[in-house]
Amino acid sequence: MAFSGYYIKVNGTTFPNRLLAHEGYSNTPNQRTDKNSYVDGIGALHRNILSVQRSTVKIKTIDGFTYGQKIIMKAFFIPRDVITMEYWNDETDSYKTARFYVPDIEYVHKSQDRYGQPIYNALEITFIAYEGDQ
């Protein structure tokens, strides 16, 4: 499947690109995990690579987003414990789906708008897969 103009989709809803910063999407797809790999007595590496290849996705939001925009964004990563998300995988050049969790997010208040509502610094949100793609 070719790139269709979006980076992540949660529960069928596309994350709005207008809320992403310039260079606001990155992924580390299909990460290999070793189990009991070792270097032998002559220096040769022996790897036991597990079959599950997990991915990590990171987004960075625009700077100076509003309280209303924060509410929209939160819908894409709450609950943070388990999120099923479709994402653009740059290794396979296709969309993949996996279950992710989101580690703690730091919200930094930049200022307030004319109505006294918060304005926020850019957020960096990481999605870490539990297992490989479905």
C-alpha cells in the first residue's frame, strides 16, 4: 500500500497532520531483539534473533497549540496502556497495525490565550509496540 497522506490512525480516526510539527513523525520499525546472543572465544558473534519485531513511533506536535487542540490530541493516546494503532512503517513502505503503549507525557504550559485558556509547548509522544505487527 502506498503512502496515503497520514501517519497514524487510531480506531479508524486519522491524527490531523496540521497538529504535527515540521519533522514531527519518526518511526523505528521492526526492531530486532536478541536472546542469549554471545561472542565466542575467537570473537565471532552468535545471534539468536527472536521472531517478534516491535516498532516505536514518535510524534512531535506543533508548538503553541491550544487547550482545544490538546483535547483532540489526547483522544489518540488515551488510555495510554493499550492502543491499537495503524502507522506508516518506513522499513516496509506500508501501513501496519500493532498494539502500543504510551509512556508518561510531560505537558508544558507556555502561556494563556486571551480567554485564560492554556497554550502549550510542543509535545513529544512515543508509542511503543507490545509485539510485532498484526
